[in-house]
Amino acid sequence: MEKSTFININFVNWEQYVNQGLILLDFWAPWCTACIAQDKIYDEIAQIFPDSLLIGKIDVNDNRVLADKFGVRNIPFLILMKDGKQVMQMSGIESKEHLISQIKKHIL
């Protein structure tokens, strides 16, 4: 992969990314093998929706305030937001097909 398809989200840049459009937020940690395994699926999803979806990575170790705000207790933990509003959340490993079907529900 030449360039990252993911945006690192933190408390400082939160407003810049989550208030407009569709963004899939991945709460993860570098020590979480399931989280790292999911990255390939997220990369494929980013290629499917290049103009309509951002994928934001939130390291729970460095962003405890955001993790607490959304009640993250287990990772991987996903939240899909549209125009600043949460429209879906999932915990655990998800298939590419299931994620695609959920994302398609929120694309105009």
C-alpha cells in the first residue's frame, strides 16, 4: 500500500473529520491482533467507496476521552457517522460484506 487509506483521528482533529459526510471510525490498539487483521478489510472498503467514505482510526491508548465518550469497552469497535451523527455501531470482527451492506444504507 503506497499511501495510507486511513486518517488518524484524535480529540484535536475530531471536528474536522466527523461533521461532514460519511466516516467509519475504527477504535483500535496496536496490541490488538483482531484490530490489525481488520485493516485489510477496511482498506478494501476504502477502495470500494473512494469518494463517499472516510475511514478514521482512533487508537484507544492515546484517545481515552473519545473511547469513553462512545462507551468503547472492547475492540475492534466501529462507529459509522453521517454528518456528525452516529448511524451505526458494531463491536468485534465484522465481515467485509456486512460492513459494505451497512455503509450502503447511508450513502445517498
